[in-house]
Amino acid sequence: MHSTPVPISTDLKVFSKMPLFTGVVPPVVTPLHSDFSVDLPSFTRTIENLLDGGVHGLFVLGSTSEVVFHDEAGRRAIIEHAVKVNNGRVPIFAGVIDPTTDRVINHARTARSAGADAVVVTAPFYTRTSQPEIGDHFRYIKDAVDIPIIAYDIPVCVHVKLERRTTVGLASEGVIAGIKDSSGDDGNLRYVLKDMANDPSFFGMTGSEILVDSVLAMGAHGVVPGLANVDPHGYVRLWNLMQAGQHAEARLEQERLLKLFEIVWISLGRTSAGSAGVGAFKSAMKSLGIIASNTMARPQRSLNDEETAKVEIILRDVGLLR
Amino acid sequence: MHSTPVPISTDLKVFSKMPLFTGVVPPVVTPLHSDFSVDLPSFTRTIENLLDGGVHGLFVLGSTSEVVFHDEAGRRAIIEHAVKVNNGRVPIFAGVIDPTTDRVINHARTARSAGADAVVVTAPFYTRTSQPEIGDHFRYIKDAVDIPIIAYDIPVCVHVKLERRTTVGLASEGVIAGIKDSSGDDGNLRYVLKDMANDPSFFGMTGSEILVDSVLAMGAHGVVPGLANVDPHGYVRLWNLMQAGQHAEARLEQERLLKLFEIVWISLGRTSAGSAGVGAFKSAMKSLGIIASNTMARPQRSLNDEETAKVEIILRDVGLLR
Amino acid sequence: MHSTPVPISTDLKVFSKMPLFTGVVPPVVTPLHSDFSVDLPSFTRTIENLLDGGVHGLFVLGSTSEVVFHDEAGRRAIIEHAVKVNNGRVPIFAGVIDPTTDRVINHARTARSAGADAVVVTAPFYTRTSQPEIGDHFRYIKDAVDIPIIAYDIPVCVHVKLERRTTVGLASEGVIAGIKDSSGDDGNLRYVLKDMANDPSFFGMTGSEILVDSVLAMGAHGVVPGLANVDPHGYVRLWNLMQAGQHAEARLEQERLLKLFEIVWISLGRTSAGSAGVGAFKSAMKSLGIIASNTMARPQRSLNDEETAKVEIILRDVGLLR
Amino acid sequence: MHSTPVPISTDLKVFSKMPLFTGVVPPVVTPLHSDFSVDLPSFTRTIENLLDGGVHGLFVLGSTSEVVFHDEAGRRAIIEHAVKVNNGRVPIFAGVIDPTTDRVINHARTARSAGADAVVVTAPFYTRTSQPEIGDHFRYIKDAVDIPIIAYDIPVCVHVKLERRTTVGLASEGVIAGIKDSSGDDGNLRYVLKDMANDPSFFGMTGSEILVDSVLAMGAHGVVPGLANVDPHGYVRLWNLMQAGQHAEARLEQERLLKLFEIVWISLGRTSAGSAGVGAFKSAMKSLGIIASNTMARPQRSLNDEETAKVEIILRDVGLLR
């Protein structure tokens, strides 16, 4: 049912009854030079590597993209570069992640004018808001900018959960087109999918790297795995196997990716969890020749040589590096 | 010892041995029109009300000022207006609060050029950083901008504690001039003050409204109470009583202010904790004729008429309204 | 591989290479009279209802059994009654849940002498222990009592996670025979199963009611659903479908059980989450004629008539009540 | 007003208008032999050391006493021994700490018959209860056992806060005689004291070791410092100075005790926070000749020789060891 990731139809009634996006839509790593500026040639290779792997969409300026380290001008440049490199091959989501409503509206306008197909919005952060206030946050953005909104449930960053009633309420009102769930609460996602089952245009995606087969099996429409920056073919294989109903084979592929995912804990302790995860992706991408430097945005720490050597052992173990 | 809130000296050696700031330094509420734009005439009255009350400094763009709701241009306008109204009467701190290092550096440059005397910096947020990375965050800012830095410990917003070793390390290196503690962990603040006791230039301030006498009694150098926007005279009286060693009288004044602080829970449940607190300050300020509207920045909810009526009962009870 | 839930073999070498327990092993509700004493006739019917439903084991004195509300004598009586009613039909786990090591050892001795086949042990609680101390907790119990130990990962109750390295370490040493995971962290469980894949005797079970198909699909050996007290046939059907590789049909059954699980939120707000969940199970069981009273142990609140009426609507909706 | 710690009066009307307990009431460490059995001779010396230091009451079976490591028989023996050694010199509180209502009632009956003057009760734990259910927990105990109840607010162990409305409600109904606050939320304690100011029989005590002067200054009636097991004279001096209104001298004594309190972090990392704190008290008490062994109850780890050497450096630094 979801084998066509980007449904194209001249029949608007049919179109409106399908999810806007499905498939593997990785959050795209933002490579940096050692002076912390964006390394555009590496960024081009990152995107080409994902498209070569067969991904169905690109999510620029997600958490994995270190979005909150970039200001408005930097974000515009990142979206524009991605749009240019992609050149219409797949749809592009843009994260418009900042603490409060009016600032998010500005980012959403920028994203729209820079060519993004949808924007990804979290609950407000730093400030503490209630579920009704969070609902209004999405409504204000919807009213202000004419672009599809994907809700981003990421309590580990914003420290509040998008509760089922909030998500389902916004989806039923047509404020949000779908949800990207990085909460780890797959039970809640399952209830959201159930509640919205009568609306074939609503979609749910998981941010998990390690439970993709499970979440697809329960009816999710896509997956947004940061680890796909390292192994896009793996996640596309996993997606295709699940689309074909080959659960046992999908499980084996997922288990191979579990091994690869172990890179995210290598520098833990010396660095924060945030630096350890994206830092490991960057180190692996450098070892694979995709990007030039594993530099993390300030004040995060990058993986050192010893840690990178451990990353490479795992890359060899899963067959990505010889 | 700290009876002179703003030490002025031509002898630099003496100057360097005293805290840069002491006394009552309220975070200044940012009044809004009902269309969410800043209400400058109300902002002027807010500042004049504080200065009339005898406060020793102004902290613009703090959490109580709804700082994260304002973008770079808006923040510059707020600082410039405050600097103009203040006209050198007291020193001005400016919050430079945003998720990551380079964005904070930009805000700090703006604050410096707009005339702020010091900047107030939190740990990074949204992203998860370790204590060493948080230390580097402050060091990068210190290296980039020539202005005193005050560390702002506010785990309820950034979801990480500035640990004693981090704060004391940064203070000992001369990276931070002082700390504003809104963590509620007065024991930790006490240890920081003890560790830095040999450095007479280091200062610690509490963000508490309700334990001011206690925290001053243990050696803190100042207080940053949001509630002072409603009753600056009360907090200045409290400060003066503690400076004079009149603990029993100070306790009575603090207990009067405890009654007033009850306004922050009136709308809780209907609104978030964030909206309830600053929203109550704004409602009280409107009832007292200081500001024109109690509008909260989007998506927060403002207090309604019924809740404002309850605020006014308390204002009468503590003698602020007849 | 796991189609025989309770492997029976005279060949000890083969036996030792299979999981001790697999299948549906519900935590058995402990029915109470309105004076809070255990209602043994209702308890008998609860057990018979489960066995009629085809469950593969019984877990008495779990969280759903309100274990921590019962003292040592009460616990012995509960295990003995269950052992008598069961009469060897399926294996029985007994929860031996109390804050600290020596008290757990006493409970484990009681459970063993009362006829339990294995004991279920959490991390210490009330006291705060480190992962190495938690490991020692299990080792001390293993040394003291000759009975298989199942680790119970339930952070929502004990406020500490059994980390992967702790679980895998204890499993590798032979201290624990398996794990019951009620942490909601299925990714961690998946890694534990992967780490222990070479030990065919180790087993992992999920405490989830709503992700059973998912967790079985990733290789778990069983499920411990409180909701099976209300609908044992549903969970046994779900288990059998997954054993047969009928994922789509399993998903439909799981989705029916999701509807049923909605009963656990009916009294939320008026009661705590704890009372709401087990309280709803008891109310449903009363409505289905299995138990005589929905009384919850003190100080928990039972569902009232209005809430019970809502439970019955759902029971009808899923076909359990006419 | 609170200078007489244990009010004695034949005029019952006057008596009933004063707090039942005031002053320094340390939680008494429970010394163990290396085989984990209670070391009664060391326990006797622990109590005599406290009484020699001038404390105004004893709190046996608190968290610092490792209460949850002891079963019902062990607890009875501990209370009876303390009652015998104390021989009426000061009042004795007994902690009756276990997860649920009926078990606490049993402990309270034991405590009463063993000679305790009051019992100390926490919110239920392991199970999750709401504030109204927590209120009922205290009411059931009050109805069942004729002994004064002190509420024990210790979220770090039971993972729920006794909210102001709960505490004040129970106090107003006469269910609880006072509160021991180990929540670290001194602002909340201050509001509870304010709300109960018209009831001179209600008392509030802090469990803090490091903010004693502050909390007494705001009107608290006593202090329950675990560290008094190491230095009872220090806390009694601090109490007396505060009673005499000598705030500056009290602050100096408190700052000396802050130095001593640093022992609680020495083994942190190698042991849990729980083991590190009480373990340091035990190590210090052994070094001071009060107890024979620093053994912690299983599965906690005791301080090792290297850590004990660091404890002794601090003991020398604050003048307790030569």
C-alpha cells in the first residue's frame, strides 16, 4: 500500500487520500569544516550518497543535522543547497526548530521560500507549555504559513511529550499532515495510527534506528533514521523487505543495522550522548569517504582517533568497510 | 560588606576585588500589545517602576522577560530601549539565551553593542551536552566577546544542572564573573560560594522570590526576583533589612512577599506553569497601572478576567492595591 | 522454535539448552473482599479463567497482583493457593518484590517452599543503588536460594533501569535465567536478546499489552500481559498467530486488544495511574463474572459505578460482554 | 519560642498548643557486623554519643538507619534496644517505612508496643499513588494506631512529593503532628509552615545537613541531620546559636559542618549515592571509635580503605580527629 513513496496523481480526490510522504526519509547530516562552517562539497556528497541508496525523501535541519546550531541565514543556505543538489528527485522536509511560535513561523517562511516541501515542528522548548498551548503553537504556524506541517515528537530534546490527544486533535483538524515520532513510545504511536486509521492521508514515521521492522509492521508509513547517513542501502533494503511482507528477512537486516548502531556509544562518557551519536555518524561517514571532517558544532566534542578506530572495526564487521 | 550595590572606584585593584554587581536585580518583564509586539510605553513604565523602587540593576531578556520568544532584532530593540530609559542609573544585564554557542555569541555581541554591562548565559539546550562541553560553551563565548559573563543555572528550562565543579572551574579561570542560580538547589549554591570565598570579585545571586532572606544570610550577593516587577519596594526593603542584619524584620517582609507570590498558581491547570507565573506578574502589573495589557507571547495563554480578579484580591491583601 | 511453551525433556543436556519458560504468562490479579482480605474463591476463578484461556504459565505476586500490598504471610498463602489450584498444569513464577536483598531472599525461600518454579526479582528500591550494586543484589539471592531467577526490569516502580550490561552480565554468569521487561525500552531488550543469542536457555519476555506482536517478532520468548486476566484467549490467540508466522492476523488481534486496553485510562485523574490500570482489570473481571469485587488494596481507589459502566462499553465493543 | 526542645507540662491545654518535638533529632545510624547482623554494642555507643552531644530526640529506623534493609523482627529489636539505652532521656521517633498502608500499620503497631513516642511515615512507594490516595494512606494509619504521626517527605526515595495541599490538609485534620522534610524544597516547607502558623502544635523539621541555619531562620522547629551521628555537638551548637538569635555565629558553625559533609561524595562513582552518604557516616564513626565496622547492608558497598583515609583527612580538618 505504501510502496509508492511519493504519490503523484492528477486526481486530487485520490491524492488527498494518500499520505503525503512514505518510505525512508533520513535526517541529513550537516558536515562542517574544522572552523565550524558548513562544508558544502561534503554536504553534496552526503545527499548524493543517500539518493544513491534509494531513500524516498530527505529531512534537512533535523536534530541529527545539528539544526539548533545554525542561525536563520545558515539554515536558509542549507535548505537551498539541498534543494539544488536534490533537483526534484525526492521530496524535502525542513526542520524549523526553535523555542517559540513566532520564531518557528519565520523559519517556516524561510523553508518554504527556499523550496522545502514540508516543515517539521516540535513543541516549544526552554519555555514550559501545556498541551493546549502546544496545540495552539501548531495552529498559529498553520495559519501563518502555507506548507504541510509534520509534528516532531522528541521529548529527549524538548522535555515534553506530544500527547495522543494533542497529536490526534491536530491531525483531525488538518493542522498537521503527519508525525515523526522520536519519543521511543511506540505504544502511543500505535494508538495515534489507530485513531487516524480512517484518514488515509495521515502518516506516522518513526525516528528509531533499531525498531524499524516493528514500527513498520504496526502500520507506520516511514522511517527517519539518522544512521541511514552511514548505510542508506541497509534501510532501503529493510523498507523494501517490509513492504514485501518478508518479515524474517527484514529482521535479519534490522539486526545487521543494530550491530552498526553500536557506534553511537563509543565516545559516551568522554562526550555527551548528543555528541556521541551524531559524532559517530560523522566519523563513520568520514571513514567511508563521504565527508571530509567529523567536526561537530560547538561546544560538542568530536570523536577522537581512538574512537574512530573503534567505529571502523564495526564498519568492517557489518560489511561497509574493507 | 555588600551594602554598596554598584561599586565605583578609580582604583582598579580595589575594583577588581569586589563583586561587579550586588543587590536586587530584577528580570524585567517585557510588556506586549495584544498583537504580540513589544509595548514600549509600558516597557518604559516597567523600568521606571523598578528604578523608583530602588533596585540596584536591571536584567533584561531573562526567562521572566520571555527572552526565547524574541528574535535577534527584537532583542536588540529591547536592550536599546532599556539602556535609553535607564540612562546609566543602574547596571544592565542582558540575557543572551539560545540553544547553542555560536548563536549565543551573536546575541552577546548584540548585547554589548546595544549597551549592556554584562551578559547572562545558560547551558546549551535542546541539544544534550556534558559538563565539560558546557564548560567549553562558556569558554568559547568568553573568547569571542569582551563582556562580563554571568552563568545562569536554570535546569527547569535547559534540563541540565550547572554542577559545582563546572561553575567553580569557570569562575576560577575567570571565565564567569558570577552566577544567577534558579536551580532551587541552595545547598549547591552555598558550596559554590564557599569554594569561591577567597575571590572577592565572584558573586552569586538567587532567582528565588521566596527564600531571599535565607540565601542572602548564607552569603549570596544579590537576588533576581521576577516578582519585583510587581513590588520592587518590597524586595529592596528585604535587601536593606538583611544588609542591616535585621533578620527578624527581613523575615516578616519575606513572608509578606510569600503571600504576594501566591498569584503565580492562580491559572495553573488552565495554563502551563510558565504562563501562570509570568502571566500573573503581567496581570498584577496591569491592575497596578504599570502596563497596558497582560498579553503573553504566543503560544502561551494570558490570565483571564476571573483569574485577574483573584490576583487583585491578593494585591489588596498585601497592601499594593486599595 | 518456541512453539512448545513448556519444554519437557528427560535429556538434561537438551533441556538446559532451551528457555525454561516461553509463551503467555500473565501476572495474576489478586482479588480482594471489600475488607481488603484476599478473596480465595475469586482467586480460584481467576486462575481457572486463565488456564481455560490456554496460558502457558502463571506469574503470581507481580505488580499487577498488587504484590507490595501483601506481607510475608499473605504472600505465602497466595502462592500456596495458586499452586494448589494450578495443580501442576503450568509452571508458576512468584514475584519476590521488596526493597532490599535480605528481605527478597526471605521471600524467595518462602516462594520456593510454597511450590513456585521460579522467582521474579526487581532491582532494590527506596534505597538508591548503582548498577554494580544491583548486580550484587541478584548474585546474593542466587547464592542463597536454589531456584531460577527472572530479572524484572520495571523502572516505573523502582526508578532505576536494569542496564544492558547488568542484565547481560548476570545472564552470562548464569545468575538469571531470563528477563521480564516492563521498561518500555524495546530497543534495549532487543540488544539483550542479541547479546544472549548464543545461549538458547536465556529468555526474554515483555510486560507490554500493546506491542506483543512487535516484541515477539524481534525474538522475545514470551509475554506477561496484565490484561490477559480479562481476555486470556486473546493473548493466546496472538501468541499462536505469531508462532505460526501469521503477522497480519496477529496484528489484527493485537489491535482488538488495543481497544480493550483503553479501559486502563478511564479513572485516570480521579485515581492514580496504578489504581486506574489494575482497577480497570478488576472492574472488567467483575463485570465478566470472574471475581466478586473490584476492591483495590489500600490506599488505592477502586473504579466507581460510572467508570465501571464505561469499562463495560468497551467490553461489549471488543466482544467480551453481550 | 522553641528553646525548650521537649516541652513538659502538667497543663494539658498548654501542652497541646506546643509542638510535640523540637530541636536536633538525628536519624540514628544502625551499625552492622561484617555478617550484616546488627552490632548492638556499637548501636549503644552510637546512641550514647548522640545523647552526650545533647540531641533533643532520636529518630531510629530512618533512611539513614537503612530502615528498608530490616524486616519486621529486626525493626522491633532495633527500636527496643534504642528505647532501653535511651531510658526515657529524650523522645524517640520510629520510622515505619514500607511500600503500602497495611504493612505500615503493622510496623506502627510494633513501634508503639516497642516504646516509640511517634512514628514517621512516607508516601507509599513502588506503587504509584495520587495525592488523594496518599492522604488516605495517612488517614488509615491514624485510624488504626494510636500514636502521633510525622509525615516524611522524601521524593528521592519514594518518587512522589507530599504536596503542600496534602500536608496542610492532613495537618489541619489532625492526622499528622508534624513533617520531616527531606525534599530539598524549602520554599514549599516555608508555605506549609505559614499555612499552619495558627496551629502552635504543628511542627516542621528539615532533613538537610547544610541549610539548617536557613530553615530554622524561616521558622522550622527542628532538624534531622544524618551527619549528627558524626558530630552531634556541632548540630546542637548550631541549634543553640539559632535559638539565641546569633545568626552570624550560627553561619560559621554551619559552614564548618559543610566542610564535614563533603565526606558524602568521596566514594561516589564507585558506589551509589545512597552507599556513599551513609557509608561515609559509618566510616567516620568507625574512625572516631564509635562503631566497630563500616559495613553497609547488602547489596550496598562500604567505603574502602583509600576512601576512609580521605574521610579522616576531613575529620582532622574540622577538628574531630587529631
